[in-house]
Amino acid sequence: MTKSIEAPVRTRSAEPASDRWPLHVAKARLSEVLQRANAHGPQVISVHGKEAAVVLSLKDFDRLNDGRTGQALIDALRACPASLNDLIAEPVFGTVSEPVRGLGS
């Protein structure tokens, strides 16, 4: 009598490895992703095995953003005495003398 050797059955774990989540699991367990982001820090979401996005708690986002809204840059540009036309010495791109093929006329 010969014994048959059975291969172990592999199952996909629905548990993410620490702070990493495949997209399909993150979508199904969004509440848990958010809770972990608040309790344990940033949660990385991957798409097709590649890191694609990070979920941060609002506290972490505010800390990284440091309260900046971009308003300081807008105010500085408005206060600048020169116009953008004065700052550009020559055109970045030359003129188009012939229409580009495939884009009409």
C-alpha cells in the first residue's frame, strides 16, 4: 500500500501584514483601516502589489501639513512688484508653423 502525500492547502489571509492593506481588503474593511490609522499611524494601501496610497489620521495630516494652506504663497505672489511676463525672458516653446499631424486641419 502506497501513501499519498497531500500538498498543504494554501489560504489567502484576509489579515493585512501590520500597516499594509491590499486594496480589496481595505475597501471591505475601511472602518478598521481608519481605526488603525488613528490608533497606530499611517496605513499603506497597495494595488496589484505596489504601494499606491496612504491613509493618515487627521491629527497626522495636520501635523505634516503644519497648518499651511498655501495662502502665504498666494499673498507673496500678489505682493510681488513684477508680473510673470516680466520674469520670462523668452518663450519656453517656439511657435508652431505647421499643424501637428492627427490633431485636425
